[in-house]
Amino acid sequence: MKKLWMAMALIFLLLSIIPIVSIAKELQNKELDYQVIPDEAIRLRILANSDSEKDQDVKHKVRDEVNEVITEWVKDIDDIEEARQLIDDRLPELEEVVRDTLEKENSNDDFELEFAEDVSFPAKLYGDYLYPAGEYEAILVTIGEGSGANWWCVLFPPLCFLDFFNGTSVADGDAAEAEEEEEVEVEFFLFKWLGLS
């Protein structure tokens, strides 16, 4: 009789918790869908030659120099059209910055620099924010083979104080696995709490 009562209590508890978990997940997903990046933004993406320590260090040096220059250019600009025009007009100067930085770092790598509306970005989870994969307006600097880890930020409006490189790449399978793990933990807790584990 006691086991029957415990089983009924467990079923009742599970049935009452499922809607709460569903609502919590829905709210969490809504939070993740929130974007702090405005629709009209210009990003900077830098692809390292490889994942070697030296190549990643070179990427960070290029990042620092390019970001410093462009931040200075756009610091007093409020209009995205004005920012686009300024960046487009000064691309040769930007190429010179990248070239000089690579020379200072004794890097023999070639590089490509482009300013386009359709630069591909992977999905990133940064803190509580999900930045969806897609094609965005950006300056893309590809160093050498461009097969190493990338770094990116938002140049306009200036959001490069956020290091999006430290975000977590998101894949559909990974997100599903994370949800399954959470559910298992909830069930385990309930069984333990009721003394049935």
C-alpha cells in the first residue's frame, strides 16, 4: 500500500513539474533568442592561419591593431551609412595596418581583407545570448589558410569590448544533448528526493 501511494505521489509530482519545466525552458529559450547586436551593424571577423599558438597570437595582434584603428574612425559616427562609406573609403589603409602587423610579427602569411554584406558567421552562445549563424555585413580578414579559430566582434556600433571569441559554438546536436542531460538530472533528483533511487 505504501509503495502504491509513493508511486501515485511520484506520478502526481512528475505531472505537476513537467509544465513548470516546459515553461522554464520556454522562457530560457526566449532569453537565448534575444540579440544585443542591432540589425544594422558592421562586424569584424578575423580567421587565423591555423590553431597553432603562434598563428593565434598573430591573429590577436591583427585584431588589436585593426580594432583600434576602426574604433577611432567610427567613434563619433551615429549613422551606419556614414560608417559604411568611411570604412569602404579607407580599406587600403586597413590593408596597410594588417600588412604592417604581420611584418612586425615576422609572419610570412598572405592575407585577404574584404568588406562585404554576406560574410558567414557560425552560431555562438555568449553568456545568456545566442548569436545565430548567418551572413552578416562585416570586414573579414583571412590570414594565410584561414583554417584556425576565428575571432569576431561588432565594430559599428562599437561592441568590440565584448570578446565574442570566448563564446561557445552551438550545434543542433549539442543543444539537444544539453536539454536531455538537464531532464535526466531533474528525474534523478526527484527519485532521490522521494527515496526511490
